[in-house]
Amino acid sequence: MNQHFTRIILLTCGLLCGCSNTLDPGEYAGKLKDRLATDIKDNGLKLFTYSARLVDAPLPDASDAGERPLRAAGRMSPKDRQQAAAHQAQALADWAAQIELGLGKTLEMTGYCRQGYIELYRSIAYGRGEIHGECNEGADAGDRQKFTLQ
């Protein structure tokens, strides 16, 4: 009887935890600062860089380069380390999905890449991220007028 009760509790906890990891765009409302930098080349090639960061996230510092993500790993059991690493991986995946969502909404609102884009490069760490891309379509006169600084 006791094992049956334990299994039910574990199953319920697993279901609740699994449901809580769904991405909620409202979770980052007012907490995100993003920017779309456009670059239209003479031959009509349309490039962009989308940058996003959490408003309260510290800016990257050269001293952070060698920092270990699990600082207390030496004092944690292997099971706790594994759970912490899984939680960090899920948080990073959720943040990456939020950046992708922000990029999609920004491109849709600005009309910059009307026919989609090819991702050239991405750099994502929790709290900040950057995606570089190339639009599938070339620039027309309207794009040059709207997105080129005079």
C-alpha cells in the first residue's frame, strides 16, 4: 500500500512539474529589453542582428568567462547536481525559446523579413542572447527607405 501511494505522489509531481515548464510569453513582459539592428547591403542583401537581455540581468563581464554554472557542485550529491543541471538546461531552453519568440514578433511587427530568414549565428546565455540572420528576400525600394539610416 505504501509503495502504491508513493508512486501516485511521484506521478502527480511529475505531471505538475512537466506542465509548469510551458513557455509563457507574459512571464517576461516588462523584463526584457530587445533591439533589432538591420543592415541592407548595396546588392540588396538584408541582414539583421537581434539582441535581447533581461532588464535586471548583469551585463557580461570578462571575469565571468571562467565562472562555473554550478558553484556549489562540490557540496551537492550526484543526484542533486544532476537535478540542478537539468533545471539549468530547461531554464536556458526556455530563455532561448523566448528570444526566438521575440525575434519572430519583432520581424512581424517591423516587416523586415517578410518571407522568413536563415539563421547565421546565435549566442545565448541565460539573461542575454543574440541572433544574426539573413532575410530570404532581397531589399526593395520600400525596405531601403524604411530601414536605411540617412
